[in-house]
Amino acid sequence: MFDALSDRLESAWKKLRGQDKISKSNIQDALREVRRALLEADVNLQVVKDFISEVETKAQGAEVISGVRPDQQFIKIVYDELVRVMGEENVPLAEVTGKTTVVLMAGLQGTGKTTATAKLALHLRKQERSCLLVATDIYRPAAIDQLITLGKQIDVPVFELGIEADPVEIARQGVERARAEGINTVIIDTAGRLQIDEGMMAELARIKQVVEPDETLLVVDAMTGQEAANLTRSFHDKIGITGAILTKMDGDSRGGAALSVRQISGAPIKFVGVGEKVEALQPFYPERMASRILGMGDVLTLVEKAQEEIDLADAEKMQEKILSAKFDFTDFLKQMRLLKNMGSLGGIMKMIPGMNKLSDDQLKQGETQLKRCEAMINSMTGKERRDPDLLSSSPSRRKRIASGSGYREADVSKLVADFQKMRSLMQQMGQGGIPGMPGMFGGGNPLAAGNRPAPGWRGYPGGAAPAKKKKEKKKKGFGTL
């Protein structure tokens, strides 16, 4: 997501490196790169023109801040403008107090509307909001069956009357059922078409008139770039929408849709789909998306994803195991599976600041290595997983595991050795120091009392280096420790 755009913007910052300040003359090359980056990302032309004009005005009028380089200041100005263009703040889904909230889903065929409907229901379930899905798409083959299957997968009931019933009547009865059962939110999946036509719009208008939705969300494919913004405007003008859901954001290397929808249509982006899994729906936060576009990661979303998967009691137990060097292969396997539940390795790594420069090849190698580790661990007995030291001292065990997992004995030996090193490092980190990095956590004199390195640091049994011989001259300009 946004890889090409991020790389292009990186070229813009380079144009200002080495400059003393931002001026009208030296900013032109940087602005040209930003303009080119946005156009290549398929951002709407008028949005690009307005964006560049605003950035140029703010950059030239910016006060020079002591200690901040011109390129850093320019990045901050571009970041602020990106946030403004995308809507400035998250617009949450409506929730009507005391009665059932009605959400109407609209969109063309092929945008992932039915899947987005189920994803939204799961998102609301995580917020402890009860849901009912209503299937009104009687035209697309197996559309109702697809929604029923997804409903079972996320444990959310689906209301349907078959393919012979009138979609408007299905929607009306579905909402009545939800209200009668005291369900918090009802989500209506409507029919899509290959293109906007009068029949689809008329049917949507009738459904909307009958159910009086609190939210009308348009599902659009982010891969269509600025066309997504034009589509959103068309729907907004004809039936009135309250927001958009951008799907397939994980496959969009351009990003034009995210930067164009709000400005062109006036409708806020409320959610983004970032994968095929039913869990892969995220609330849209303009400031977080701007951070991703600029290659700065998205720590807040990463933390939220982790919080959904991690049990605090389990986390405390795991911490105790790490600090006492009792972390074993069973724990390691559990952490790998937790990582998988959070999404792809590439998607997770790119949320971490500084990791956006990892190439696709490097990320693929990382995923391959994790699969190799999982295969070898799965070939271990329960006793071997719980006691990694058994494998360190038993070549026959390592040979059996290699045979069972389909890898070489050398691969198993490397896994065991690397695991032991990692466990040792974790223990030393928990005790307040990293081998080879004295003073990192304590500050000040690395050899001061209470801040000595771990035994064996730099190969010296006592941790500290031996005192220098008196005859050695003290170099000029350097004091003693």
C-alpha cells in the first residue's frame, strides 16, 4: 500500500536536503516531485492542483524553527496537508441510542460489498454491538448464499426471503425483525451492477425511503484510483450517502482513491479493507494514513491489532517466562500464530516506523523462514518443545526432527542455536542490559556501580575491561571514564 507514492515523495525530500532554509526558488524542485508523485498515484487532477498550491503557500510562509532542517519542515507541511485532504479526523459509524441503528450498503459489482458487509458486522461485534445482516441482492447468483456463509463464519444471523421476493420488502421485514428482537445494528446488503444504471438507483432509493437508514455507506474499489472518487460523487448526488468504505487497499500501490474521495465527493471515508480475511477491516484515520503514505509507519493501528489478539493475562505469563529464560518452542509457536492472526508479515512490518524500506523479497524471505521454523517445531515432541536444551545435546533428536519436517539436520541445529541465543538475549534485556551495549539503559558511565555489563561482556570474565597499563599515555582531548 502506497509503496510507489512513498518512494516518489522520498525524492522530493532529497531536493531540500543540504539547504539552509525553505525559499521560493529551492522549493520548486521538491514541489515538482510531489506533484508527479500524486499524479502517478492517480489522485484527481484538481485535488493535486489545490494540494500543491496549499503546500507552496504554507511552506513559504513557514517560520524557520531552530534545529529543524528544511526537508523535515517540508515533510511536516505535506503531512498536515495530506491529513486535511483526507478529512482531518476519523468519522465513526453512527449508533442511535435506544433503538436499532440501520446501515445501508451500496456499490457496484466486484467491489467486495458483500464481504465488506460481513467485515463491518464483525467489527461491530468486537465493540459488543449485536448485528443482523439482511440479504436483498436477489440478482447476483449465490449472493444470498455468500452472505449466509459469511454470517455463519462470524456468528451473525442473516435475514433473507429467497430470490423471488422484492428487495424492498426484504429490507423492510429485516429491519422490523431487528427492532422486534432488540438488535443494536442491522446491515442491509443491496444489489450491485457492473455500472450505474437507473434501475439500481431507483431500487436503492426505494429501499432507503422505506428503511430510513442512519448510515448509507458506499463500498468502492481503491484500485480504481480517482475513479473511486467520481463514483462516490455520483452515488452521493443521486441517493445521498454518509460515507465510503475503500476495499482492496492492501493491493493498491497508487493510493489515489484515499486522497481523492473526501475532496471530490464530500463524503468521508469511514473504513478501509486491507485484506481478504473477514477481520481485515480498519476504521479510517486520516493522520494514520498520512503517516503510512510518508513511510513513517502506523504504530497506533499496530497496537490496536495486537490488543485484539493478545490476552493480558497471557502476556504477563509470557513476560515472566522471557525474563526467567523459560521461554520455549511452544511459546515461540504461539507467538508466530498470533502474528499470523494479525495479518501478513509485510503488512505488520510496514506499520513499524523505519521498516517501510524492506523490499518485497526480504519480506517474502522472512515469511518463508517463519514457515520453516513452524514446520520444524511441529515435528518436535511436546517434551522437546518444552525443553530446548534436550535438542542442544542430542544429534539423534535433531536428525529425527529434520527427517519429519523435510529439512536438513543443519537447519534444525541452526534453529536450536538461534533460539538459545534469542532466549539468552531476552533474559539479559529483562535484567536491564544488552550484551555489547553497556550503558544503554542506565546512561552515564557504562562501568559505574550498579550499571556494570553482564559477565562475559567483551570476553572478560568480570564484565569490565582490564585497567590500562600506567605507561600508556593518555590521549589529548579524552577524559577518563
